[in-house]
Amino acid sequence: MVSKSYSNLLELASGEAPSFGFMDRRIPRIMTVAGLISDVDDDPVESVCSDPSSSTVHRDRIIMVANQLPIRAQRKPDGSRNCWSFEWDENSLLQLKDGLGDDDIEVIYVGCLKEDVHPSEQDEVSQILLETYKCVPTFLPPDQFTRYYHGFCKQQLWPLFHYMLPLSPELGGRFNRSLWQAYVSVNKIFADRIMEVINPEDDYVWIHDYHLMVLPTFLRKRFNRVKLGFFLHSPFPSSEIYKTLPVREEILRALLNSDLIGFHTFDYARHFLSCCSRMLGLTYESKRGYIGIEYYGRTVSIKILPVGIHMGQLQSVLSQPKTEEKVCDLIRQFSDQGRTMLLGVDDMDIFKGISLKLLAMEQLLTQHPEYQGKVVLVQIANPARGRGKDVKEVQAETKATVKRINETFGKSGYDPVILIEEPLKFYERVAYYVVAECCLVTAVRDGMNLIPYEYIISRQGNESLDKVLGLASAPKKKSMLVVSEFIGCSPSLSGAIRVNPWNIDAVADAMDSALEMADSEKQLRHEKHYRYVSTHDVGYWARSFLQDLERTCSDHVRHRWWGIGFGLSFRVVALDPNFKKLSMEHIVSAYKRTTTRAILLDYDGTLMPQASIDKSPSSKSIEILNSLCRDKNNMVFLVSARSRKTLSEWFSPCENLGMAAEHGYFLRLKRDAEWETQVATTDCSWKQIAEPVMKLYTETTDGSTIEDKETALVWCYEDADPDFGSCQAKELLDHLESVLANEPVSVKSGQNNVEVKPQGVNKGLVAKRLLSAMQEKGMSPDFVLCIGDDRSDEDMFEVITSSMASSIVPRAEVFACTVCQKPSKAKYYLDDTAEIVRLLQGLACVSDSEHKVLC
């Protein structure tokens, strides 16, 4: 087992061999299929090897990866040879051996144990867990685990994801790079363990929660086509909160190395998408109900689905005699004494709002003296998962508040608040659910929180518990919930009383409403909740996620994959097998041996970077274009969305340059030629309808502008807030399509703009016109180069590619080239505008040298 941490983060993140030797692997490798290894990851120890002789019959396997295994481990006191005993952890959400309900699916778990295992015992423990429970333990040295889990996870990520800004060392904790290094190091060790048991072509890997957010990068680096899902069980903060994290981009890019990313609520997903937009410049769209982010040729899908509970497990606990016995004890303690139980079950941490709940209870007893002696709040405080000063402060405040309330309102034999701090068995907690008339979950921020779901199923009970509770045959069950607006389960519990936990008066009123509500109303609310919770259990959640993961990964085999970038900036590019980088040697060779050439060039984003403030061409660009135009074998065309006036001014020094303006509506073959139109003359009276609409959105969207062309209107939001601008653009698009439905125009969304232009106008028409004109003159081209960068250029690519199969350019060398690696109808790509300029400069040099020879 890897038991040492990396001392050098750069060495770690780059995937190079660590400075210490790998220890002997203790879990037999069961990989059967070769993988494609990234060029930047050439460590032979980490490579995926093929072993055809070890192939086994295919069976769907899920490798479930989480910080902790769903296993309870206990050292035997008798000193026997097998000194450890293990059992499934009934409280673990990820224990899915029964949840999936499919014998054809095998689940393997990778994670840490809660207990420390001495290195001398790790071999034996690993073997037992793998053979008996299909669990692969990840052993970490105690000091490394402390820095990773209690350090970076609990001191920095967890508070930030729960909206606590690191304003001071005491509040949220300042960023500590050594803790970040430990976090990355542990994620790398998890990747090593996964690679020991994965069949990379067949298995699905499902990673859980914020403890392992950079793990997708390490797995993607080892095997580019790994089928990888990630689910975040905590909130994801808004971009204003998240952007304070110094390693914000590293984590976002690591998550985007997954194929599917899951969130409990739309709010959390929306915040993540906003961060991707604002910090990485990525856009997303919804297609047929699925939200996806285009990332280097891959579509990263977003899943929004709250998790459920283990129905079978909970119903089994409800049927146990010891649960029934505990229920009888609680009935004697409360119901038989004429007291109504309100119940709170929370971890002892700063975000669960225990103190606010106690203050609301105090308010209730103050405002309603009739409840004194009759209503009891039982607060079960589970042990805190983290450490630190904040936990001790919460404990101290909770105890002090309970003491004050009990001293003020208590009397002999009656305490209005009962605080239970010792850990309870699961069946004991379930017994409290069964007896409680109302459950209060008032966390100030929580990822999901399944306490309300457990309470609802427990209140449904069974026949045996109905007899204990003294209910009639086939009784109508009832339950009441008071839940915080800031927890993940709140949207799915429409029958609950939702509260702002910071509003003490509102929570007290909600408690009063829950106590006074008519039984018939409670029954209706309970039935509604029970229908949802019983049909959306953990098995439903897991199956739904895995179905989407399978759908997302279904096209992996149809793409070629390349790894690019170093360290945590590593990502893969998934492209069509025929899509490749344009080789300078290849195109120059073709350029030299051909005699009639057509060259079509986009301008913005192709010859000129999109981010440039000064959009006019440089003297170098003019010189290159003139060199190409001087070659009598060339027909060079600039195809742009800009107006003919702008193009005429900018490229006035280019005498023989052909130009197409406004997406090809206007066209001229050389500087002194007349502009001609590609389609019938357009009536622009529609502008009187469209312009007022655009002005309205310009006034309400700071940073947006309107560009009025001769035949088109463009609303640009390049300088606006990206999220708001994108939102407004969608609204504007719908608005314009509605008001211009009967006009001969099309409304299109482009890169940071919405454009209205005449129907039938596109850049493909220019390509057709140019190729036809050359053929009519007996100059059928034997070399065609077309370069563009955005959606509007795809029409040109389509025309020149299809021309290869027609009589227009049947034997021509055709080079359709897009900017950056991305899905395109082009067959070639170059990385950026700088490479395009170098390419054209190279071709211009060839033309200049040939011209000198002729002279």
C-alpha cells in the first residue's frame, strides 16, 4: 500500500513517479483491457496493461469511491489470530448492496476505514475486506489523514461550501497550501487504489463528495476513456463565495474531467454552472432535458436529483423487537405522562442551527404558557465529524441554552428540553422518530439531510408498531415536519412547514402550527410525503444516476482521445477520429504542387483574437494578405459578419482581396469591383420592430450594445455580466422570434451576441459563389483552404467538404480548418489565431519566393 505522502506537489500533480518506491501491491490486479494512456503520463508503474489470458466474462461493475468505506471495523478483544471484525455500516448512505436491486451489477467500494490499522495488519485486513465485502481500503498515515480530512476538507472546503467566508483565522480558516498539498496527495493515493482493481474499458467509477474533487483528473490522466461520475453531497456555493478559494480553477477543471456531475438541488447545480461560466468562460445548454457543458470536445452532463434513504433497511429496523421495546419505553416516558414530543436530530456542528432551534423552543414556551409541562423537545446531538474551536463553542452554547430553558420552565419530573449527546444506535433513533409528533430540521445550511425522510417512513410504521401505539386497524398515519429553507431536501417536501431558521419568531410559530394542526391535515401531508419518499429511495437515486452515466459515456468509443496540459490543468480532448491538427509541412507541400487555389478566411476569432480591444487588422496581417493576393494562382476571400463599410476601410490597402460582408449578403471579388448581393434585395422595415426591442434589453443590461448594419441588427453583450448577459440573450432571442415571426428574417444566437439577419444568408453561400465563379472561368481549384472559428463558419466547412464529392472540386486538396480543438465539420484544427497567422505567413512566403523566381 502507498503509505507515504508526496513531499513535492508539482511532482505529485504531474503524475511523475514519486521519490519513494512503490510497495508491493497487495490486491490482485483484475484489469483485463488495455487503456489509452495520456502522453504526459509515461510512468510504467501507473500504466494500464493488457492481459488477454486473464479476461473474464463481462459483468457490469461500479467502483464506488468515497472518503470512508460503508464498513464498521472493530478490533477483537480476545487476541485471536483474526484480530478484526467487520460489518456493514447501517448509517452509510453509499452501502448499495441492496439498493440497486440487480444481481448483474457488482459494486466494489474504495475508501478509508474509520479505525487506524497498523501497517503490519493492512495486508490481512485488505484481503478480508476484498473477499468478504468487495471493499478496497485506502490506508493513510494518521498525520496525513489529519491534514487532508480535518485540515483541508473540514477547515477550508466544508465551511466555504456552507457559505462561510475565510474572513479571519477563527472564521472559516485562511487558505493553507500545505493542507492543499495533503489533499491532492491523498486524492492521488485513491487513484492508485482504484487503478489496482479497475477494468478500465468496462467499469464505471462513481466518486462521492468534496473530499475527492481532484480525483477525476488523476483517473482521467491514467485512462483517458474512463467512465466517470461524481456526486456532490454538500451545497455548492454561489460564485461570489466560491471565487475566494485560491485553487478555484484547479478544482473546477478537475470536476470537469468527470463525465457526469450530480447535485441534490437545482440551486447547487446553478451555482456550479455559474462558476464555470465566470471563471472558465464555459457555456452550457439544455438539450431534451439534459444539461451539458461543452469541454474540449466532451459534453459533461449535469444531474440534479436528491438522494433517498434505504427503505428496506429502515423497514427492517422498524420490525426488530428491540425497536418495538424502545418505542414502549418512550411511550411510557412521554405519551403516558401526557406529554407531546418534538424531535431534533442533528450533528453537533455550527451549521445545524441547534442553538437557534432551542431559542425558538424558549420563545414557544414564553408565548404559549399552556405548553409548559406538556411539550418536550428531545434534541439528539450526534458527535461532530470535525474538530476545532467552533465545535467546542457550539457544544458549550447548546448546553448553556438547554440549562437556562430547563431552569426557567422546568419543574419536578419535567424538563422541556432533553439533550442526548451520547451516540445512539440506529434502532434507538428510529424509535424516537416513531413516537415524535413533529420533527424539526432547522439547519442554516445543509447539503441534503435525510432526517425528514427517515422520520416519515418511521411514522408510517407497521402493524406491530400500530398495536404498540394503540392505533386502530388500518389507521391513517400522520406526521409533521418543520424544515429549514436552506437544506437540500426542502424542495421535495412540499407538505412541510418551511422556515428561515434565523427567524426565531417564525420557527416558534411553525412549532405552534405543527402542534395545533388538525389531524386530517397532518394525515394529508404525511401521505403526500410518504408517496414521494417511498418511491424515491436510494436505489432509485443510484439507478437514475448510473443510467445517465451510461448514456453520457455511450459515445466514448466513437472518439479519439488526447491528453493535454500538466498537473491539475490536465484535461482530455475527445474528437472525431478523422479530426486532426493541420500540419504545416502537409499544407505547404500541397500549396506548392497546386496551381489554382481558393482561400476563404474568417476574420474575428480567426485572423484577429476575440479578446482584442483593437479589432482592426495589423500591418503584418495586411502584408500577409497582400502576399497571398499577389500570387496569380490564388483567389483569396475574407468572409466576415462585419459591415462592408468597415471592411472597405480596414482592408483598403488590399487591392486583389475578395470580401464578403454581413455573413455574405454583400460580396465583391476585388477592391475596385462593385459590391453585389447574394440574395434578393431585402426590405429592412423589420428593423423598426426589432430595434426598440433591442434598445429595451440594452437599457436593462449594463455593458450591452447594438450594432446596426445595413441588412442586420446585432445585440452584443461581450462586456456585460456573463450570466446576466446570457440570460438576457435567451429572453431577447425568444422575444425577437415572437415579434418577427412574419418577417423574412432569421434570429440567431452567436458568441456573446444575438443577430437578426435576412433569411437564407450564410457564409456557405460565399463558398458556393466563389467555387462556382472559379469553375465558370475555367479555374477549377485544385487547392481549397477554409479557416473559421465559430458556428457561422460551419456553413463554409460543409459546402467545401461536400464539394469534394461533386464536380466542383472533385480532385482538389481541401483543408477545412477550425480554431481550437472542438466538435466541427472541419477536418483540421489549429490551436489559436497565432498559429493561423504563422500558417498564412508560411504560405505567403512560398508565394513570394515563387514570384521572385518568375521575376
